[in-house]
Amino acid sequence: MSNAFETAWTCFDVTLVGKVAHIRLNRPEAFNAMNRAFWSELPAIVRDIDDNARARAIVISSTGKHFSAGMDLQNFAGVGEGGGHGGDRWSAAEASRHHLRSLQDTFSCLDEARVPVIAAIQGGCVGGGVDLTSACDIRYASADAFFCVQEINIGMTADAGTFPRLCRLIPQGWVRELAYTGRRLPAAQAQAIGLVNAVLPDHEAVVAHALATAAEIAGKAPLAVAGSKVMINYAREHGTAASLDYLGVWQAGMFAGPHMAEAFKARQEGREPQFPDLVPVRRGM
């Protein structure tokens, strides 16, 4: 796989400052609508950064007036015109299920990454933009930002991850109102119900805040951060007893005494601690 920072991407600009990777949606002229290239490029970028331990935190921001207008309408060309595998609609439906899973995986890679992912959102975060940001660990928004489950407004059910994730982030009543009406959720209200952690004055401020938080995270012990993300995600999906048991298993294998010793020593000496990076993940033979 190509180095994410050395590849010319169609939809993104990717940079590395210190230990923080910054992924920017970079099609402002199209309001960062998610064209066909988007769906393959985002997971390729995130998995390269994550698998190769190129950064300790990731910030995803955008360019132009809006964070993202969601799915590029060109992707829907031909929808409703029939067709299918050999004219068999059931076989076509089975293939469609796998195609949808591949789209869902585009955002699941953010949730599955070993490092925290922070979204810096400005303007409209619409349709697929909600799917993307709800898969991130932390969300910050500019004062002019708004969220919209746009799919209901074009006659479809949101299917790339909105509902499974939003139902774990905000009260169900809000999820249902947004899903059924397609109304806009302003940034201030999004903060009030817990969808975003903070609202900043403008685009520049929200990106700066996200990068500063990512830099702070990058200064912590990477193994401890990764372990925290694993445990939070596990607890989200399991009960208390199972989560406590798994935490014990994790600590039995990955409790890092030397990392703690370095943290204490650095504090005593008034310096920044020096921790080892995560080890790159080996996939396949």
C-alpha cells in the first residue's frame, strides 16, 4: 500500500505534523460530496496510517463552506431503472447487500482504527457526512455547522451507519426526529444533546481546536490510548460484567510498567515523556 502522505489523492489532502495525521476532504467546489473515489480512498488512507503506525491521532476536517453534502448524486445514476443479475431480483439483492457493506466499511475503519479520530465540522454535515462523523471518537463543530439526515428527503432510509451509531451517541427521540423529518440540527443543539463536544466560533477555530486536542492525545502513551479505545468500544457493545472481564484480560497481557515509569519520571524531571509508538500491524503472510 502506498504511503498515505506521499500519494496524490482525488478527494483528500493528507498531511502529518508531529504525530498527528490531518485528513482533509478536498472537493470544496462540490461541497465535498462523496463521489466514487471517496469510498475507496478514505479507508485506504486511514488503514495505511493505522496499520503502519504513522500517527498517534487523526483529525478529519474539510474545505470550503460545508463539511460534506453527503453522497454525490452522480452515484445514484441508474437507480430505479431495473436490471439485476440475469434478471433475477433476488440474486441482485444479495449482491446489493455486499455492496452496501463495503460502503459501511468506509466509515467503520474510523471506529476500528487503533488511534483516536477527531472530526472538525463546519457548515453542512449532511447525509454521508453524518455517517462519517458519527464513526469518529470526538466531534467538534463551528458555530455555523448543522447536521442533517438527508436520506429521508430523497426517499430512502439512511443505510451507511447513521442509525446504529447515532442511537449510541444521542437520545433516541432526537434520532427519530432527525430521521423522520430530515430537519437540520444546529451546532448549539448538537452540543446540548451530546453529539459534539464543543462549538467553536468558525472553521479556522474548530480545526485548530481539533488539532490541539489531537496533539495532546499524541503526547500520551500510545498503548494506553489504544487500550482505552478498545475498552470504550467493547463496553459500548457488551454488558458491564463482560467488559470488566475483558479489561482484566487486556491488562494481563498489555499492562506496560515501563511506560508508567517513564510517565512518572518525565513528570519528576519536568519534561515531556517519550513513549514507543504502536508496532505496525502485519496483514497476511
